[in-house]
Amino acid sequence: MRLQFSAAIATLLLVHSAAYTEEPKLELRQSPCDSSSSQALGDWQARSRKTLAELLHMDDQIAADRPDAQGRSPLPLNVEVLKREACNGYERCLLQIDSRPDRKIQVVLTVPGNATPGKTPAVVCIHGHGGNLDIVYDTKSVYCGFARTLAENGFVTLSTNVGQHETQSPQRTLMGERLWDLIRVVDLAVSRPEVDPGRIGCAGLSLGGEMAMWLGAMDTRIHATVSSGFLTNMENLRKGHCPCWDFPGLQNRYEFSDIYSLICPRALQCQNGSLERLPGGFPVDLAEKAMAEIKKAYRTAGQEQAAQLAVHGAGHVFDVPSGIAFLKANLN
Ligand SMILES: [Zn+2]
């Protein structure tokens, strides 16, 4: 009896230790945002951008891409126009540009008919899982055509594809390739004669809200960020979300609120719908907790009003009225 009992305990311990070996304990959030003073915040931001660029395997690209005082990149874009059409008050082009010398990407660019040279605001519009560069203009989609509304309201808009789940180059990361493509879309925006480089924003829903977070965090040429349907914590996403948000080293160091804190003191709107539910969704209560963390940085920077959580009455959709009002207020 005693022998059987000991054997059972030993088996249990073995099973437990095997499970433990397969899933090593993750030391979480070891480099949280330091908002103890504005100096500490600035130092933490500079350090964290450098660390994240290394973790994303894009530090060599950032080092090579040193924008001038106007934010213009020295890397050639080699723009090719694939299609051009007149729309309601704006022109819409399908372009191809070089993201890297060995990587070409397609970009939708819309330019208002009455665009004033050097004075026009621009917004990078970003789709989510299962979408593509056209869908953010579709009024019948979950994006509610927010990019089309911006195009019709005097903004230059730009959109590219970020939904791939394979890396092109083995030495890159998926998130790093997606983000670098978006940085190159900002390079394209800054190169346009009608665009005011001081009035560039980004906006997206779901994976697009996540990529808007990354673009606002890592590219300080972005002056206003709308991140819709994404503000949450990593614990929520560990419970069954598509794992493409993660990469080695991220969870050890940061929470999403920390990545958003890299946008401080620039304008930030997060949108969450009151009909979002767990599991799989981005509910308001988790977003409120994360926004309280983000606000610590904005308070230290003396810019508490620059960050806001816009709660709307729908589910996992882009709320066009609050998003457009925010971009108009911060980019016009
Ligand atoms: Zn994914």
C-alpha cells in the first residue's frame, strides 16, 4: 500500500516536472514604463525603443534610415504607379514601393483634389486579420470605411497589407517586417509634396489597432494615433488569440500599456466597444485598467488630455465619428 502510494506520488511529480520543463515560467514585464519624472520617462522611452528595435530585428534598418529635419528618408522608395482613378473629391492610386531593396510592397494612396502643397494632413490607415489594403475604404466592413471618410474630408490617406503570417527574410521577425513596411509608408507620406510632415497620423482596427500602437510607439513622425479594438493586456491575448502579436523578449520586458506609453506625449486615442466580450474580445474594463497605466506617463509629461479612451456602443468595429473628430482636432 505504502509502495503503491509512493509510486503514485513519484508519477505525479514526474508528470508535474515534465509539464514544468515544457513551459518554463516567464518572468513578465521586467522593464515597465518609468514615469517617476519626465527625465526618467524620456530615458526609458529612448532605451525601450532601442531594445524593441533589436528584439524586432529591425535595428539595422532604423540605423540606415536617418530622416532629415523634414522627416524625409534617404532610402529610395522607387515609386511605381500601378493604377490611378478619380473618386469623390480625391484621386486614388495603387502604388508599388521598395520597403527594402529586396522587398516590394503595394500601397493605396489617396490625395484630395484641393490639396494645398505642404499643408495637407496624412493618415496611415491599417487593416486587421483577414483584411487587406482596400478594406479600410469599405463602408460595409468592420472598418466602416474610416479611410474613405478621411479621404473625403481632405486627408491624404495611405494603406498597405500587414496581414501576412510568414516572414520574407529568415533574419527578420513577422512583427518587424509588418512594422518596417508601415514605417516605409510614412516615408512615402513625408515624400509627398502636398503632405505636411508635421501632420501625419495613423489609425487602425484590431491587428490594425495593434500596428497603429507599434507605429506610433516606434516612429516619432506620427503625431496622432487612433488604436481601435486592441487596447488590452497580454494575459488576455495569451488565452487563445492568434499568437502573431508575440515575439521573443517582448513579454519578459513589457505590457501593452508600456508600448502605448512610448507614444507619449503625442496624441493617442484608444477605442473599445462596450459590446466586446471575453474570451477573444477587447472588453472595456481591461482597456480602462491599461489606459490608467498609460495616463501615468502622460501625466508626468504634463499632457494628460492628449491620451483618451473612447468607449463606443458597438463591438469590434472602428468608431468613425470619434476617430475622425480626434484626427481632425490633432492634425488640422
Ligand atoms: Zn495573427
